[in-house]
Amino acid sequence: MTTLLIMAGLFMSGQEQETKKERKLKPVEPVYDSISDRVLLRREFTGGLILHSRGWGFHIRKGKNLSYKRSLQWEIDAVSLKSPKQIKTINPYFNNAKSYVYGKLNHVYVLRAGIGITRLLNRKPYWGGIELRFIYFGGFSLALAKPIYLYVLNYSPEDEDYTIDIERYDPKTHGLDNIYGRAPFTSGIANTSLHPGLYAKLGLNFEFGNYNSSIKAIETGAALDFYPFPVAIMASNPEHSFFITFYIGISFGKRYD
């Protein structure tokens, strides 16, 4: 009886060892995410920073693949729009005066929402490298023009002294001799004017990296914004309906099914 129990124990121990070996030898399922796999993931999402010839901002994109070489994309941009002629100055007679841009009428910011196509021109080699795409977008553009408010020196005959008041910049009455400095940004925000319009964008997208699911890219190109109701930035320049900017951007994101 004792001999039978010992033999049964040895048999069970051998079975457990074989099971452990099978677990160790079980192959690991490969993850298809390298460039050489050529796996087409259907969707993607990216976001990043834009630097352009008249300001900077942010953008996000979401897209889906239409084919091996074409992708349909939706994008949202939020960028500032400055004048190339604006220069900051300061009142030299006061130590604590804040700098301002003389002659500037409005802070202008642009929101874009559009749709576009990215077209593959050159695919990465199997060891990685750079993938080149041609992109074109179009859609709605909205310019927000917030008036400039300044601290202004006003002489009071009754007190025979100067007071510092917040006033909307008026090039006819405000000059270098009576501007103390810029007022808080929130001053006059309720007087922001809206200028709806359209935009178009063309560019080249350079994607680099070794994984299909991870997106790292640099993009460069040009954008054209058109507003039926002209937008004014500087008092010395006429209002403009067309704004052409050249940009470079960096973006990060992912692809997924």
C-alpha cells in the first residue's frame, strides 16, 4: 500500500513539472506595431504647437484612413495674429509703467475648424526614417478682435494733478506723452468683435519614428484666412480681409482601430 502511494505521488509530481515546462515553452503572441509589419490602423488623433509668421498657437486633429495612401482629417486651430510692424515701447518717465504696443488697436485671435486630406508621398523604409505626406485643409475661420485698453494720464484742473484712468486706445487723443502703460488684458473683453470667414491650408507633413501606433511629426506650410468684414490690428495700417501666414508645427499622437 505504501509503495502504491509513493508511486502515485511521483506520477503527480511529474505531471506538474511537465505542465510548468509547457507554460514556459508557450510562444508569446507577437505585437504587430513595427514599420515592417505594414499594419494599417484605421484612426488617429494628434495635437501640438504651431509657430507662424504672425504669431503662435495650438492645434488638434482627428482622422480616419480612406485607403493605404489617403486619410480624411478634421482639425481645430487656435492661433494669435499680430502685425509685423508692432513694436513694444514703455513710458520712460515712470519706473513701474508696463510696456505696450503703440498704435495697436486690437488683440486678434483666430479659431479655425476644417476638414482636409493627407496624401502619402513617401513611406518609411522598414528600419524607420521619415514618412512624407502632402496635406490640404479648408473650413471656417473666426477672428476675435479684442480692443486695446491703456492706462492714460489725464490732467485734472480742479486738483491741479494727473489721474491715471483706463481708456480704450484712440489714436486721435492718445499719444506717447499721455499713455502710462497697458491696462489688464480683461479690460474691454466684452467689446470683442467677431469676424467670421473662411480659410485654406497647404503643407507638407514629415512623420518620423519606428512604430505605427505612435505619431511624431513636423509640418510646414502656408495658410490663407479671408474675412468679408475686414480686421484691424494697427491704427497706421488699413483694415485687411486677407491674411497669409507661413507656419511650422510639431505634433504628437497615436493611431488605433
